[in-house]
Amino acid sequence: MPVRAVVLRVILRSPIKHSWLVGLLVTALLTLCGSVTAQEAPVVAAAADLQFALVEIAQSFRQETGQDIKLSFGSSGNFAAQIENGAPFQLLLSADEEYVSRLKAHGFTLDDGVLYAIGRIVLFIPHGSTLKADASLRDLRDALVDGRLKKFAIANPEHAPYGRAARSVLQHEGLWEAIQPFLVLGENAAQAAQFATSGSAQGGMMPLSLAQAPALTQRGQFAPLPADWHPPLRQRMVLLRGATGPAKAFYAYLQTPAARAVFSRYGFIPPDER
Amino acid sequence: MDWSALMISLQLAVWTVAILLLLGLVVGRRLAYSRWRGKVLVEALLALPLVLPPTVLGYYLLVAAGGASPLGRLYERLVGQPLVFSFEGLVLASVVFNLPFAIQPIQRGFEAIPLEVREVAACCGMTARQSLLRIELPLAWRGIVSGAILTFAHTLGEFGVVLMVGGNIPGETQTIAIAIYDRVQAFDQAAAGTMAAVLLAISLLTITLSYALSARIGRRHG
């Protein structure tokens, strides 16, 4: 018996009025057929500290070239792991250099990549917190003792470069052990920023590029931390195996003065190399 | 509001329901009629996704279907792209974590058919296929439909497994649940709020449909 006949029979003999069932089937078919759109736009994996700057650069790239690209933000470490597991990203903008060189060593990249920015990390204190946005961390040290600090948000140092920078800063000031019970770890720098501004934490550390964005400046105050308290956040990007034309064009676009100006505006320091 | 994320969620749900309906009918019916003693073990295995943390499932799926696994390598050789971090990989993951949601209600549906009814069908000279189409499916219909609806709703809501196996790739594996998470991290509360409300509405609609349906069928059979 042909399949269609069986299906029809089942529907007709069922004790349910078929109108809505037919409706459901039609919807399902439309869903299936409707939107398997051309998967041409390359997917770019970007460190979470680029959340605002890269969206802006991508927009002007789209306007100038007419080419579409898709952005996925997350922690550099997670992206590196996903790329090693076969994730179809074409370009990685990491927040550090180590993940890029590791991917290169394992043969996942097209070349050595390019240093595109040096990141800065800040202490962020949301409105309503009793802590001061004090770059010397003296007030944070006091708050640890006098009970004002309940929660402090940083990115996960295990796989987020800004989490590692935050850990280095806290270690440099001898606060790392004492702050342990208060830490909340964001999965990436943007989640740490979201935790820090949620009102449930008294402060946190996040990229300058996020703290300076309008969405965050209205939520609190920040103080850039001394750059020599942590290893420099040398942010490198690299084309991945399988990168196509549009991804390569975007990679080149990111190195133009126009793109660099946007990075600077969001608080990134231009790389001195090259 | 990101409509492509919603479309991906709906497509994923439709594929999952389609595959699990077939699988559920075969396995659920078999389990319902079986008197085999090892049946409990199979039932327990199929129920595992109910109690396992999504991360455990996600981890094993990554191990089983990743680029280093035999399945992952075979798939990559045949199709030319990796199974994980693709929509097809999500469908596989979704089928696995929805197994109990589809199979259990279908199995209950077949179990509710009295043995006598099936025996009468056989005595009247109906073939197995005739009995299935004319007697069993119409009687077990309630379980089958609620299995499909539960699977559909649960697929829309799944987060952890999708994030681990699919990554967060816009237009490919970014389901609406992931897109909401993504938007919150991008400080885009407006979009997160809209998508959350849409998901809430769809879920409520689906579940209401499921309850309305069981009430209706309950009256007919009652």
C-alpha cells in the first residue's frame, strides 16, 4: 500500500476531527520548506569583548561591500575547542594569542593571523553598590573585610582571556585568595559584564570595550586597571581552514584604518606590531 | 526579534517529531506488548534523558559524534562537513534527548488497549497491519499525539544540549532559546524580552492544545 494512502487512512479513521491536524501538518511542511535559506554568509567567531565594536564594523562592511557575515560571540577558549571539534567558523577573533597559536599548531588555520588590538580591563561598579570605582583596588580590599562585598563578577579564567587578566590583577594585588568565596564566573567576558551590571553583584571586572559602550555606561562607573598588573591582552585574529572569499574580505577590512578607528573608539589600543 | 532563530527552533522541532513518531511507534508498541524480562532495562535506558543533566548528554554526544569519533568521521567522509555544530547534529541530539518524551506516552497509549481487543481483531481474521491501522492506532491515538506534542514543546525549550552540541551559530544552530541567552549577554533586553514572550506563547499554546485534546478524547472514550 502506498505510504500516502496509509497516512490518509490513519488520519481519516482517527477519532480526532482532522481539521486542526491537517493544519498542523501544513504548518510543519511550510516550516520545513520555507526557510532553508542559502547558507552563504560566513560565520565569524568573536571574543565577547568585541560585542559592540564588531557589530558596528560588520555593519559598515555590509554597507560598503553588500556582503553579509554572521557574528557569533563567546569566550575565545570555547571557540578554540569548538573549532578543534569541527565547528564551521571561517574567522576567529580571539581575545588573546595563545588560542590562535594552538589552533595553528594543530593545523586549523590558514596562516599566523594578525594582531588586531590590545585589550584593557576595568573595575566596574554598578549604580547602587557601596563600592568605589577605585583603580588602586584599595576600596575593594576594604570591602572584602567589612562585609560590603557579597558577589564579584569576572569571566571564567579557565577559558576566557579577560577572566585570566582579572585573575592576574587580583593576584598582583594579593586579593585572589580572599575574594574566592565572592566570585561569580561568567562563561565569557560579556556574561561577566552582564552579571556585574545585574544589580546582584557589587562589582566586577570586564573589558574596557564593554564598559565604555552606551548600554553599560548608564548602569555604573568604571576605572581602568593598570595595564602592567596583568600580561597584555594581545588580541589576534586568524582565518580558519575553509575560509571563503567574504571571510577573507572581512579579515582584510578589519585591518583598514576605518575599522581600526572603531576599535580605538571602543577603548582598544592599536597593536604596535607591523 | 530574530525570526531565523525561531525558524530554526521550529524546523528542529518538526524534524524531531517526525523522526521520533516513527521510532516511537515501533519501539513504544513493541515495549507495550512485550513480556520480556529485560524490558525494564530498555525502558530505564530510554528514560535516562529525563534525569541526566543536559551537560552529560551533550558531553557524550560530542564524544560520540565529534570529529574524533568513528560516527563523526564516517559522517564527515560521506557528507563533507562535520556532524557536530551543524543543524543535522542538532537533530540527532534532539532525537536522543526527546526519546522518553515521545516513546513513553506512545507506549502508554498501546498499553491501554485491552489484550482482548487485539485478540478479537486477530480472531476476525485481521492481519497485523489491518489490526494496527483499524484498531490499535485509533485507540492509541491519544498517547501518540501527546507524545508528539510533548516532543515538540520540549525541543523548543531545550538549551543545554543544544549549546554544547550546536555551539551558537546564527542561522545554523542558534535556536530561539540560545538566541535569548545570546541577546541577554549582548545587553539587548528588548529583543530578549520579545523572544522570551514568543516562546512563552508558543509553549502555552502547545500545552493547552495537548490538554484540550486529551480532555476531548477522554470524553469520547469515557
